[in-house]
Amino acid sequence: GEMLVDAYNSPFRNDYMNSLAVLGVDGTLENRMKRSPVNGKGRFKTGTLRNVRGLAGYLQAANGETYVVSILHNDPKARSAARSAHDDLVEWVYWGPRNNFASAD
């Protein structure tokens, strides 16, 4: 995450950001989250290895802030489970923490 923050704050930010795929618009993310409010709001790099899926980059949240998002999913079922987990995390960051979890009390 720190490397992503450093890259975002560097004098080369515009060139770097333009090298990343736009969520729901182009590159490896062209077909992701098209019907979500996050469509067009993130720039990410995806990565795949056997049983591993990754997503790292930046998301402009609903509050206007830009956040670093980085997730690595290492699982034999990663192909199906990771995409859903990544998308859920991106939406969670977009909307911000909400107290919508059932209480354990």
C-alpha cells in the first residue's frame, strides 16, 4: 500500500495513473462492475497466478476522497471467489464504513 501512496504523490502521478485500467471502462477491468456506482471511479492493476488473484490501485469514493485499495486472494478456487471478493471490497471502500452489521449482543 505504501508504494501506491508514494506513486500517487509522485511528480509522475498522471502518467502512472493513465497506465492503469479504469474500472468498468477499459483494459482488464472493462467488463467489471459496469452497473455499479463505482463504474469509472477506480484505476487498478489486476494480477493472476495459479490459484492467486490480485487487484491494486486507487478508488475515488462516494465522499470524493481517493483511497488505495489492495487485495490478494490466494485460494485454489480463487478464479470464482476472488472476483466477487474484490468487487465487494471495492464497493465497501466506495461507500465507506457503515454500521450495517448485525450486533453480536
